[in-house]
Amino acid sequence: MIGPGTGVRVYLACGVTDMRKGIAGLAALAQDVLRQKPASGAVFAFRGRRGDRIKLLFWDGQGLCLYYKVLERGRFAWPSTQDGALRLTSAQLAMLWEGIDWRRPDWGSPPARVG
């Protein structure tokens, strides 16, 4: 994904978002509901009712960018809370974008020591 990179603040909008909203509507939600400035450089994540669609809103320094992804199978992992926001790390955002459950990643076994 071309986008914010590591170390960025990520706010996940809990609950359901109307996925018909575009940049202006999502920016208004970021400001009014999440209480954050849309042009702050943070990433704002929104999920639709069916759970297979996600939109990310991000200010890149010149304007707002809107990333949109629809999963062919499965649903994006999302908290059960109906309102408010949740902070994620950039690593959790990467897992979310790939459809991985960022709440319980399967890290597997640690690398074997050589020598």
C-alpha cells in the first residue's frame, strides 16, 4: 500500500460507518466523532456494516487521500464497541489492511538460533 509508512498515529472508528461517505464526510466524522483533526497526518480507519469493506483517510501533506478495500472473502477484524475510537500501531494497521486479525496475530515460532 502506498501510504503513511511506519510510526503514524492510527485511529479506528469503532462501530459501523456509512460506506457511501467520501472524503468530506469521513473527514467530518474524524473531526466530530473521533475528535481529531483530519489534516493532522494520522490515519483514520472506517468499516462498513457487512464488514468486508474498509476505508482509510490520510493527509499526505498536500491533501486528503482515501484508500478503499473490499475483501472477496472474510471480514475485517473490528472491535465490538459501537462508538468511540481505538488507537492502533502502524503494524496493526498493516495487518488490518491485509485482512489479518490484528487483535490476535499468529506469530508462529521464533526464529531458530544458528551457531
